[in-house]
Amino acid sequence: MNHYRHIRLLTRTVVALCILTIPHLVSAAWPPEGRPVCTASSSQTHSVIATDGADGAIIAWMDARFPRVNIFARHVLASGEVDGAWPVDGRALLNDPAAMNNADGGQFNPEIVSDGAGGAIVIWQDLRSAVTETDLFAQHILSTGVVDPTWPANGTALSTALHVQNTHVMVSDGAGGAIVTWVDNRVAANEFDIYAQHVLASGFVDPRWPANGLAVCTPPGAQGFPAIVEDGLGGALITWHDARVGSLGFDVYAQHVLNAGVTDPAWPVNGRAICIFHGDQGRVTIASDGAHGAVIAWGDSRVNDTSHIFAQHVFGSGAIDPAWPLNGRGISNAAFLETRARAISDGAGGAIVTWQGFDTELNIFAQHVKSTGVVDPLWPAAGKALSNADRQQSIQELVADGAGGAIIAWVDSVDVVAQHVLASGAFDAAYPATGRSIVNAANKQGDIAMVATSAAGAIVSWTDGRNALSPDIYALQVKEAGTGPTGVGTPAMSGINVNAFPNPFSGSTRISFNSTGNGPVEVRIYDVSGRPVRSFATRGENSYDIQWDGRTGGGNTAPSGVYFCRVSTPAGQGVRRIVLVR
């Protein structure tokens, strides 16, 4: 039996979660039209997804089977099986339903992040109070499928301020907790501001942060649609569109929130102006630059009042990158109307951005903007069309492939399709020009979410209408697309999560362990999204002493954050005494 005999942490700046894996034959594969995650009576909608750190995923959703307990979650393994330790049709995240009997309403719109230890933190909007209206709560689900008993049974209140808190998003704090941001109208019915809160791994709201949230941006006027990304230091960068009094339309602003519960004093109060050009700029998206700053993209109507996609780079210091044009770099003109930008890091300081483009129908496009602020000359200047099918494509999501490219999934008419774009701007030869079909079952599938897995893959979840009586939640591994991985078992987990500064291990990290056999052992480093960062070849020895210099397989410095170390051994072989040393 594989186990950990000893884990020794010699420095507080080391971040690692070691996962031990023994391959065995899997008993199930991913079904061709998706794995049923929840098919309970009544409706299940709006799934959200986070990595389990072992190529599987934790999926949460809204569920109408009970009147006052509406957020459920379930674990899908890398093999395509659902985790038998979790309840059939999911675990309710409010585990004291009797206390909710007299609540004014239920819960809706969940969001999720990994806890870095095989579980997840889920937040939602909550209607339990008729006085405060719509509030925000959070809950922690352990890798075992049990609601964390150290957290309140029906969730930790993040904000119970008067009126509505909504449009919430969050990121990991790198230490088992999460930073959440949202739109808040506690001041007045027509006043919308940006607030944030930090929930700790313990289930408590960080006492350094103001009760009911830190005011991130509160000038008169409307701020909306925030997006958030980790800063790599335990804090977060937040961006939003802003129609504050005196502006000529919606503009784009950003702010840096420190782990200590204050806005960064180096940044302007109420945010750094990212774009204040004429016309409207909105529906922002954000990707880390790997150096405590971010690339921000948005839809922009500065040209003939027709929206196209622009992007800008802001440093962690709060300064706008002078290598980029003032008010942003235009990165698209492939369609008459371009909206709903989505961005991820390219792993080298730039970003891959996708969007919906409309001429006579909706299509999905992508573009690579480099860290230098130029559009990648290897990619089409107007953007890469992801499908040549004569259908409506919309509502895209994307994840990095770990090699400078991206996997993008979207709703294709009433089905779900995915495409893999390489760093070169070319399609993966294994994917059809129209995209790879994820599901085309009866009725409508949509409202997708996705998370990265290893080997340039991803797991997609969606709301599925094949049961005409009520919608259900399904999922599928994109890379395998119905074949399912073979020879990978369910890993046992153990580990420690601590913040790292300013890159994963602030230098070289030593991974030492002994093997009970003499077969080859695979050692891989993964980021918190489940994407492989670095692998190490071994020769089948009894003793291993591996040095990781904090660089990716491509030679770049890995961004700061939480990382997993996964050790895989042949059947019948074990590992003893893993030591992590800075």
C-alpha cells in the first residue's frame, strides 16, 4: 500500500502537494456523450468546475430538488468514473437543512476554486434573509466528499450587507482559502460598487479584512462585471467596467488587493484607469502575466461604435506597460461585432484571448497577444476562427494547454464543441477543422464550464437537456473525447500548502524519496489548475534526489502560486519517505 512515511518542510516558502499514484486497470471510461454527474429529479443547472489536482474535477451546480438547499457538488475521477465515496447525485453543501426551513429563499449562481488539497471552496448568492436580500456565502468540501466540519454547517457568510451582492468571482489565495469579489449596491438602489472579501482555509473570514467586504471601488456611478486573477503573493488583481460620474461611457479600471485586506497603496484609490477612451469599454477579462501583473482584455466600441477586442498590460506596481499602446492594443477585426472576451495566460507574460464575433452569425475567434504588446505574427492578424461550421457558436470557455496554446470549448448551436489551438496559431491535427464534438445528444446542451488536465486536455461540464423532463449535469474529458484514459488509478493525497514568494520556490527545490522497486518512476509538477508544468525522467533507481529550479519544461520561470508534485510508480512498486527541501 502506498503511503507517506514522512514529509518534512524546512522552509515556509516551499509550496508542494505530493500525490502518489499506482496505475491499475480502470473499471470505466468516459462515455461518448458524457458522464452523468447528476440526474436527480427536478432541475440541475449552471455547473462550475475545479481541478482535484489529479486530472479529475470537482463539479458544483444549482439544484432544485429541495426548496431551501440548492448547491450540490460531486467528484469525477480522471478515469471517467464518479467517486464512490461521494453521494450519488452529489453532496449538498448546506448540511443542516432543518436550519434553512424558515429561510426566505435558497441559493444560486455558485462559483468554485480548488483548495489545493483535492477539495474545493464554493461560493454562492444566498436568499436566506428577507432583510439583507441577496448575500454571499461560502463552503468547503473535502476531497473525501464530506463538508468540512470546521466550517459553519450552512456556509460562512462573506457579506450580509443590505441589498444585493452579485456578479461574484473568486480565486485561490494559495493557502487553502479564497479571495472573492463582487458587485454591491448596499449604498443605494442605483449605485453599484466593487467589494472583495477573503475567506480562510479555516472557514473564518480573514479578521484583517473589513466585515462584509473591502471597498475596492466606490465612486458615484456604476461599476460592474468584475474579473479576478491571483497576484502570486496571496492577494488578487481585480478589473471591472466603470461608468463613474464624469466618464463619457463605460471605461476599464483595475485594482490590486493585498492579502492583508487593503488596496495596494501604490495603486490609485478607486483603481488604475486601464482604458478611458471614447465609446464604451466593457465585459472585461483578465490573465496573470506571471510576474504579479496582468493582461486585461475587453470589448471596445471606439471604432464606429462597433465593438472589437482590445487588451492592455498592467504591472504589479500599478503602472501601465509603456511597451503597449495607451488605452490598449487592438487585437481583432475579424467580424462586424466582437464581444465577450475571455483570456488566459500564455505562460510567457502574454495572453490568449477568445471572443464571439458576429457578421451574419456568431462565431468564436482567438488571438495571441505577446508580452511585448504585439499581436503574434504567427496568428491571423484578424484572429483565428475556431470553426468553419455553418452554425451559431457562442458562450466559449478556455484553458491553457501548458505549451503556449489553448483548448477552447463553446456552445455550437445546441451542442458542445471544442478546439485545440497550438502556440503556433495552428489547430491540433487531432481536432477537426469544425472542432471536436463533445456532446450532440438530444435536445439542448450548454452553460459550459471547463478545467485543465494534463497532456493538453481538459474536463468540460455542462447543463444537459437530453432528459426532456428536466436538465441534468454531465461532464466529459476533452482530450480523450469518449475513449477515456487507461492505466491511471485514483491517487492518495497528502501535503502542505504555504504561500510562495516571489516565484514558486524562490530558488531550487529538492524532491527526495526512496522507491521499493527498480522500475522507472515518473515525477511531474502541476499548477493549481491541474496543468503540467515540468516533468523529470528517471532511470529506475531505489533512491531519488531531484532538483527543481522553478522553471517550466519550456525554460520559463514558473509563476508564483501553489504547485503539486505527483509521483507515479509501476504496479506493485511503492515510494517511501518523500522530503521537500528549499
